[in-house]
Amino acid sequence: MKKVVVIGGGIIGSVVASALSEAGAKVYLLEAKYFTYGSTGRSTGSITSQQRHPQLVERAIETKKLIPELKKKYEELGVPFAQRFLDDESPHIAIAFNEKDYEDLKKLAEIWSQGGAKVEEAEPSKVKELVPWIDENSFYKAFITPNDYKLMPHPFTWANIAAARILGAETYTYEPVVKIDVKDKVLVETESGKKFEGDVAVIAAGAKSLELLKMLNEKLNIDVKSYYAAGMVTEPFKYEMRPTIRVFKHSYRFTQTVRKEYVATIDNMGFENPEYSTEDSYEFLVKASTITVKLMPPMAYVNILRSWGAYCDYTEDGLPIVGWSPKYEGKIYYIFGFNDYGLSVGPSVARRAAKEIADGVKDPALEPYRPSRK
Ligand SMILES: Cc1cc2nc3c(=O)[nH]c(=O)nc-3n(C[C@H](O)[C@H](O)[C@H](O)COP(=O)(O)OP(=O)(O)OC[C@H]3O[C@@H](n4cnc5c(N)ncnc54)[C@H](O)[C@@H]3O)c2cc1C
């Protein structure tokens, strides 16, 4: 039986852990804090085909198909949260504030179509049919991907972890990995002194994967940086809003959750975050509130209950890093660098990656993401 140590309990590590357990591997899932502590638990939960590369659009469409399949599989396994993570169909409305942004957005919308997404151009009046209290005069035009989706990131991650555990995985929280030794086997050590031996270690630590690369003395050709992101949630609001609104060029998105509160995030505030700060920020609150109220004036009367900071791992070419380490082929597998789209693209990629690790057969769909690319 193959032994695999998975480092990082976000959406990526949790999907890899459940898929590998399903494939018959003995999995040890190690998390530095609590599951979902990283960007996964700080995200909006949108599963969207609005991606910057056609192959990422394909993976996001695949994730959308995968979620109900996993729900069924996990219910059969007896996972207690399985029924909770499936949220809703949620048309994604990408809004351009002016004509110039609209022209750029149009180019991006062509990429969504190339990747197989259904895309509709929308005048403000059409958007108002979907979101009745939006101010039609506050933006220029929009593109809609009507078949997108939203998901509750916490129960989804926990459901994967619960499935992995039912299938024999051992999971550990508050066990940051501090040392990795690659010899015949891979020896992974945590801060408390626990040691885990595996045939393979999977680095799925989001932006902090960079720290693990340092431990392994490995430098990849492709540059990865950690950027500051942030989010907030309001009190429950009586107006219902199924769609997710994205404001092009502001990295801003917001939607309503099943609990009726509004969740709004900016997944790149425009500056680096090498310390991985999760402090909230006044600058974010001002920016997000201003955009929200401009688009939806009634939101001015809604209280913000909580806000938070986050970090996202951005690669210079916008693609994730997925595959065997160039230095430790067959022993260390990287899967990180999911920019602002890890919920959308991640589950599909993570299932495929787990299959590669379990079977040893390379998946052509993952070729563009290899760690050795320049
Ligand atoms: C504000 C915000 C909004 C977003 N909204 C969306 C969205 O709506 N849709 C979408 O598709 N994407 C969205 N994203 C992006 C998405 O959240 C990420 O791409 C995705 O969550 C990355 O998942 P991950 O598992 O790779 O990383 P993470 O969720 O960061 O998980 C990595 C885990 O590894 C752990 N770890 C780190 N170091 C160690 C160590 N040494 N030992 C053990 N464990 C370690 C961390 O504690 C963490 O829990 C958003 C991101 C942010 C920040």
C-alpha cells in the first residue's frame, strides 16, 4: 500500500487526501492550523468558468460536474456534512464600469467561450432582471456565465476530510511541517516532533508552499508570490440574490450565502503579503463597501458583521503548479499556486493529480501546469 503524506488542509489537500484514500493509499493529512485556515476558508465560494485561460475554464466546468458526484459518493460513505456543501446554481455576472473596461472584458469573455462556457452579453436592464435592486445606471455593461455555481467552502473541505478518514486516512491539525527529508522514503517532521514516513509527500500548502520549497532546497523556474486578499460578511439581508457579481478589474466579487448574509471579497488587493497576514484591513472595507453601495444602494443600510484578511499564491503565468518536483521526481508532488481560482479549478485538478500519484500515469490535462515549466 502506497503511503502518502499530504501537507495542507485546504480545498486542494482535502480533495487530494480523499481521492488518494479512495484509490487505496494510506494518507496522512497534516495541517499547520485548522482545516480551511488558509485562503479556502476566506474565499467567496464561487465556482466559475470566468477564467483567464481556456484550459482553466475546462477544469472549472469539470469541477461543477464533479461536485454533485462527490456529494452522492460522500453521502453513500456516510459523511455527515455531505448534504451541506452543495449550494446553488449561481449565474456569474461580470460587470464593466466603463466602455474601456468592457472592451477588455469582451476579450476575456472570448476565452470563457473557447473553454466551453456558455456566455451571454448583457445590457444593464438584463442584469436588473437577475438582481432587481441593482442600479442600472451604475455600470456600463456585463457578461454573464449563466451555468456557474456557488459552494460552501468549509463544509466542502470538511466533507472531503471526513471521507478520507472513513477510508482510513489519519488527519492532524495544529501540526505545522518544519522538516522534510527525501531519501529512499520521504520523512516529514512537524513542529511538535511527530514524524511521518511516506513513499510520497504532496505539497498542498497554498501560498505557504513556498516555505516548504525552501525546506526542500528547491527553486522552481516559475515565480510565485503571495498577495494580500480580504473579505467581509454582512448580517442576513431580506433581498435574495442568487447570482454572484464580479466587478472586472477590481478583483471584487460578492454574493449571498445560504444563510442570507452577503459575502464580499477582493482576492488581490494589489500588494504582496510575504508574511501571510490574515489581519483585516480598513482599506479593503472602504473599497468593498464603496463598490457594493455604488452598485446596490440599499446595501448602505446593512451592517458588516465580520471582516478578514487572507493570502493567495499568484504564479507569474497565471497557471497553477501541479506535478512531480523536478528535483525529487516520484517522491515530492507539488500542487499549489491556484491564484484566485482554487475553488473553481482546484477540485478537478486535485482529483486528476491524485490519480497521477496513485497510478503513476501522467495526465495530459495537467501538462500545462508542470513545476519545471519556464
Ligand atoms: C478573499 C478570497 C476570495 C476568493 N474567492 C474565490 C472564489 O470565489 N472562487 C475561487 O475559485 N477561488 C477563490 N479564491 C481562491 C481560493 O480560495 C484559493 O485558490 C484556494 O483556496 C487555494 O486552496 P489551497 O488548498 O491551495 O490553499 P489554502 O486554502 O491556503 O490551504 C493551504 C493549507 O496549508 C496549511 N499549511 C501551510 N503551511 C503548512 C505547513 N508547514 N504544514 C502544514 N500545513 C501547512 C495552511 O494552514 C492552509 O490551511 C479566493 C481567495 C481569497 C483569499
